[in-house]
Amino acid sequence: MSIGTGVVLFVIGAILVFAVNVDTGGFVDLDVIGYILMGAGLIVFVIGMVMLARRRQAVTTSRTGTDSVTGERVQQRVTEVDDPTTRIS
């Protein structure tokens, strides 16, 4: 979501800078607002890419053994996410 938000901010800023030529009477400079939006969009896009690269990775360990009482084959799977204290079985 943050990557899309960054792109949208950048596009809106580029439209304000390069496509809109409106004289606001000196009160508001649309070019400056456009450049600010383009900078904010770039920052949000980069943060989104960094967060995407740092996604959680999971490691699944599978163990197979034989139950000593019944003689049946038993399989256990343990999935560990980044935090080793969090286990999903």
C-alpha cells in the first residue's frame, strides 16, 4: 500500500509542477507544493520498498519418528517466523 501511495503522491506533484499553470495571486505557489508532493512520494516509495525487502521469512522444520507405544509413524512440523519465540505448528 505504501508503494502505491508514494506513486500517487509523486504523480499528483508532477501534475501540479508540469501540467497546471494557474495564477493563484501569489498566495499559493503550486510549483512548490508539487515539488513537496513529489519529494514526499519518493520518500514513501523508498520506505515501502525497504519494508517489502524486510518482510518476515519463515523456516519450516519437519521431523519424522516412530511412536514407541503404537509403532506408528509420527511427523511434526514447526514453522519459525523471524522471532524464534513465535511458533506456528
